[in-house]
Amino acid sequence: MNVKTTDSESCKKSTMQTPTLPSLYFANDESKNEMTVKEQEQIKCPSLQVLPPELLHTCLTQYADWGDLAKLACVQSKWKNIVEDAAVFGGRDAMWELSMCLLHGDDRHDGVETKIVDDADVECKKNNRGLQKNESLAVKYLTRLSGVEVEFSSDEQETKGSILPSDALSTEQNKEADEAALLQLATCHLAGTGLAQPNPTTALHYLTAAYHLTRSVVSAHKLALIYEYPTQSNNLITIDVVAAFEWFKAAAENGHIASMAELALCYELGCGVDRSDDSALDWYTQAANAGHSASHYSVGEHYEEARGVRMDHEEACLWYYRAAVLGEEDGLGGLRRLEDVAR
């Protein structure tokens, strides 16, 4: 059985707000002598400068997007940092929004990121932020937002080997660390997005930092997938089924549904741990009760084949029926096999 990863996860709000700035941001604090001839000419004719700063602030912060602010930065030299100023003034949510717009450009992202995180069907929506794509700048903002400095050499990683949950960076949560930014940075470093080349070592450490500093079960699940499935890291990380098991276990014990199903599969197949039908059934049952559709079929299989529990075809049919109702084709197959009982 292939465990399906169907849960969705998002670490940021799906609704983006317009950028904000201090109310007197557009107040003219430059003397005429300090202004260029071009700027002085702008004042003589109808322009933004003739509007009261409060009115200008209200108009722009209620209707302008990041792309509008980027254009406004070209109007006057004193507004050249207006985009960054808006990101800083707006706090973490604003900096996240700006990072996503820069990262996706014409894709016009709205802040719900298919991160990171795993191969779940994460919801993606659209907006019209209209900011030109600049992946390298997005990575810089994400690094600033993450609240974590990762300095780790590839040679050190090769010597140390796989990272495990017990390799703790800190036993306490870090209020400055931002889970979503860390997860997105890991994705960028795995793919080389906004970078000269992929950096899997740094990606692993961003994920580890997210797990230890923000208690991110999403990062634990992603680390497990990376160590078990080569495609998750573009074949840059060596397979390590023991490390995968440990990360699935860490995520499952903290409520990650897809990891519960993956952990059950590890116990069922003896992948990274000794085989145990009892443990496999236990985790499949937990995953099924938490809403993982494919795990209903797996529980039914255990009852049908007396694995970790006495044989009970009636109970198996109940689990197969639940799987079928949730859209699992295997559930229908199980009901056909036990057709006499299912009637």
C-alpha cells in the first residue's frame, strides 16, 4: 500500500492586506536646498507632493499594492526604500507577503504557500499584487524574517551524517523564529531558488531549526520524506530509512496525520525499525480516526489477515466500507474480496 499524503498545511493567513506605512511617512522633511532640481520642478506642478501627507498616506495604504509602492519608489529618491519600509512597519505578516510576491512574481501569490512542506494538496490562490519576480531578494527577506542564522559547512554535514530529532538545536522555542519562513527557505535551498545553486545541507538545517525552535511538525514530516524519498530532495540527500523513521515518529507523536500513516507503514514493512504488526495497526488506526482515508483500508487489511489482531472479516468490512466512502478504490476491492460477509 502506498500511503497518501492528503492533508493540507499552511502557516500564514490566506488573506493578504494592503501594505501599511506610518501616517506621516510622506511628510516633506527635506528642505528645498536639499532637493534636486527635478524634485523642485515636481513641486511646482500638480503632483503627489501637493497633497497633504495624511491624505496621501490614506490613499496609498488603502488602495496600493506592493507593485504600486515599487513604482512609487522611482518617483523620488527619498521614497526609494518605501517597499522595505512598508515591510518592516507592517511586521512579520507584511514581510511574508512581500517575500511571497517577490518569489512568485507574475504568479501573483496571496500568501498561501505550497511550501514547504510536503506533497500535500495545499491550497493556492491568486491575487493581483503585480510585483516583478525577484527570487534572490525574496530569499533575503525570508532569511531576515526567519530569525535564524544557519551556518553549516557541507564537509561537516558529510562527517556527521543524517540529522535526527535528538540532535536538538535548543530545548526551548524561539519567539524570533518564523516557521513559515524557515520552511520556505528550506524549499528554496533544495531547489536552488534565488540562489546560485541548490544547498541541501542548509535546507536540512532550516527544517531542523523549524522543528526545534517553533515545534513545527510540518518540518519533521518534510525531513522524513526527504530521507525516505530521493525525489523530495532532487536526489541530493542520501536515503536513510532510520532517519526517516525517527522523523515520521517525531511528527506522528505530535499529531501530524500523514506521518501517522507513514509511521504505520514503517512498522508494517520493517523500514528503519523492526517489524511490528501491533504497532502498525495502532498507528493506522490513529491515522484513520484522525481522517486519513487510506489508513481505513490498512486497518481493514489487518483484521482480514489477522495481523496484530484476531481475524474478523466483519470488522474488516466496516473499515473497507469507510475507506470506500472516502474515495479509496482499495476499499471497494476489499469489499469485493469479502463479498459474502459484506452483504
